[in-house]
Amino acid sequence: MGDLKRELAMPRLLECVPNFSEGRDRAVIDAITDAIARVEGVKLLDVDPGATTNRTVVTFVGEPEAVIEGAFAGIAKSAALIDMRTHHGAHPRMGATDVCPLVPVSGVTMEEAVALARQLAQRVGDDLGIPVYLYEAAATQPERKNLATIRAGEYEGLAEKLRDPAWVPDFGPAAFNARSGATVIGARDFLVAYNVNLNTTSTRRANAVAYDVRERGRLKREGDPLTGEIVRDENGDAVWVPGSLQGVKAIGWYIEEYGICQVSMNLTDLAATPLHVAFEEVSERARARGMRATGSEIVGMVPLRVLREAGEYFLRKQQRSLGIPTSEVLKIAVRSLGLDELAPFDLQHRVIEAAMAGEAKPRFVDKTVAAFADSVASESPTPGGGTVAAVVGALAAALGTMVANGSAHKRGWDARWEEFSVWAVRGRAILEELEGLADADSGAFDALMAAFGLPKETEEERAARQAAIEAATQGAVAVPLRTMRAALASMDVLRAMAETGNPNAASDAGVGALCARAAVRGAYLNVQTNVGGLQDRDFAERALAEGAEIAARAEVLEAEVLARAREVFAGRR
């Protein structure tokens, strides 16, 4: 559970879910997935082959650039190994790589995902000679947004489709590639397969709840909603009564393994209908029909934000601070949604960022206190004073967050929970930033040493080496400056808590202020040390001036927090 904090230090994450038109030949499937997995920075999350569909769905994740390389590698390998002229399966398809969506997980916007999808599509079209259509958020034409519309006619109708001027591909040749067919590439939101458990064995009643909530809703009928005559419009088309949840597809079914019915949903628009909203709505509709939601089930993996949003929702309902550790927020989500009713819910294997954390280089702040102290005391120059300053600053922010969380939970202060929750969330964000800066400081030092180690035999090499040293030195100044800013920001939290928080924690706020000022002054020493090596003297002077200003402000805030603490102590004598 502790590793869940590390997602905040993870790089930006993009998911890719390519569907390959081979689900029976394990050697072909393995060759494709091996090509993807060999790309550095990519982690395979799931490989799901289907013999009847003759199709394999692969899920992998990583930094955006690595994911694009992995996707291209998989598409190229499938083009080499899969011959669509002999392909047959139950699932609609039009190419060896039938569809390849990119899904933002964390730190990547949909706009960035769209740009990456188009970049990948152009490369596939140009380098592999495969016609490529763009869909979903990456679509260039409204009628191409829907995958089913693009895929109409499937592989067998592709040659004729490509002769239609309305179906010129977005990238690649407008010519039939008999071996590979065509590929659809796009960007979409994360789709969550989510089932809510009901205390019933009646599929009909579970379906009634599903029809209540799904976006499409149910057919409108005269009189009895189940057996009445279907209402039709002036064109003779059936009239539908929309359900209550946008972006939700749902059906009710009976799970023999568990002896219960579920409302099985695909949540296709998490902005419109987050996980917790779906759970609450199904619970309410089930209750109205004499049933009860007893728990729920997530199929596959989800981004951290999905569960964090759910945990924060239930914390708000309890009027509790949102500034508690991420691992605790996720525990609230799991318990509130009943995600462990049918089987244990292992966050490390069900949350994408947590699974990726195992691939990341261990951080200094993930060590025990004793191990961290030992690493500082070793012969190695890292971690050094800059890292220690950031860690001390993180402790300062942690103390301010602690006082805010405790004040939000104080007996008799229930009406003020949200006031302190805001401060706790702010404090936690500063804490996590400083944790990241602790490792960034050592990374900046390592980058500087690497620059000094570059070759310098030729004039060109000497120029490149000097440019690298200058850039790395600026980085070695910028990181402690960021530490100073973050540590100073923690003092705003500490001052607010000293003034308005639980008076019993005034000494904690005081200790936090002392730590914050030490962090500021320690980081400033690093700034002063590193500016001496800069050629850009304007950059150096600006850094020194900002550092001096922050240091002076930190001294004032420290005095204010300590004065408030002394007032509290005096009132108790």
C-alpha cells in the first residue's frame, strides 16, 4: 500500500489498447506482444486472446513517447505476421491491427493524446503502407467519430470503400492492402467495465435497474411498462425513454459463480458519470425496486484518479478532510463501493499507476528514516544537503497537514471541517511536491556530473560539453529554488493552522515553521553554491535575488508562527 504514494513521482502515463486480428495462434500473439514489450518504458498490463472472435486485445501503458513506439512495433509486427485474406472470426474487423485507441491515464490531456494518435497514424500510413482512419476524439470528420461507422462492411468491403471519395483514409494510401487491410487509430477516454452487485437472483429485476440507468434507457410503452404496446413516433420508429446516466451502457445478468445478479456497466464518459455516481445511482434505483446494492466489481485496471475521486466523494459525505494520505482515500473508496465483496481488491495490481510504480527507480523518500540517514552518511555525494533540505521541507508540510486534518476532525468543530480540509489538501500537495524535489535534487547533481564527463577532444565536443554543463548547472540552481518556493508555501499552511487550528497542536505548527525555515535556508545554500558555475550571469543574479527574498519572507513567517505558539503556551499557565 505504501508504494501508492509513488504515483505522484511517476512520469506522464498513456494507455494503448490495440486489437489484433489473431486470437488462436499463440506464437503469432506472443511475437506481437514481445515486439511491444521490448520497447523501453512500456509495461504490458493484459493480453486477452479470444478463439471464437479470433482477436486479441492487448493493454499496455507507459510514457507517451514509449507507448507510440510500442504501438508502432505491434502494428508493424501484426502486418508482417497476419494475413487478412485468410482471417475469419466472430468479431467485426477490417485489418490485421483492427483498432488502436490511445487513452490518457495521468498527466496527459486528451488534446495531447489526439496529437499523438495522428502522429502514429501518419507513421503507420507512410512507413507500412496501411490505410489509416482516425476515430473518436482524433476524428477529422464527424461521421468518422464512431468506430462502427468506419468499420461498416468490414475487411470484405474495404476494397470498394477505398474507391469511394468519401472514404479516402486520413493517412496512408487510398488503395486496398489485401494482406493488412486498414487500421483505425484514435484517442478516447478511459472506459471502465463496472458491475454493481444486487441482493437478488432475478435477471429481470436486475435488467429493470440497468434500463433505469443506462443512457439509452428503455422502450416507451402504453400502459404497462413491461408488456404494453410500444409507442412509435410519426415515422413509425420506436420511442425510447432515456436513462439517468450519461455515457453508460448497462445490462442485468446472473452470475452463477457468485449466486447473485449484477448490473453490468461500461462507463464510457467518466467526466459525465464517474464510478461513484454510477454506484450511487444504481443503489438508489435498486432500492426503489425493493433491492439493495451489496457491493461492486471493477473488471481490469483503472487509473488512480477514478478511485481517488470516489474516495473523496465519500469523504465529503462523511464531512471528513480530503487531505489524508492517498492510500487512506483509496481504502475509503474500496470499502464504500464494496469492491472487495466478491474477491480481495489488491490496489497494487488494480491501479495502473501503482502497478507502474514497481517499474520506477526507487526514491530516497521511500526509504525508512534509518536507511535514508545511512544513505546521507555514506561516502556518496548524493543524497546531499539539497535532498535533506527538501525532506525537511516535506516534514514541515506534513506537520501543517496533520494539524489541518486533526482540526477538521476535532470534536465540536464539525461545522468547520471543509475549512480545514482545504488547508489539508493544500498542505498535502506541497508535501508531495517536496518529496519529488528530494530526488530531483540528486538527479540534478548527477546530470551535472554527467555533463562534466562528456568528451572534450574536438572543438565541437568542447562546445557541446560546455552547453551541457551550463544547462545542468541551471538545473542544479532551479531545483533548490523550487524547494525554497515550496517550503515557503508550507509556511502559509503552518501560519493558518497556528492562528485558526486546534490550539493543542500549536507546538506542532511551531516545529513545522522551524523545519520550513531550515529547508528554505538549506536550499538557498545550494543556490548560492551552484550559481558560481553559471556563464549566464543574468540567470544567476535573478536566482540569487529570488532566493534572498524567499529567505527573508520565511524568517518573518517563522517568527509569526512561533509568536502564536507562545501565546497559546502563555494562556495555559
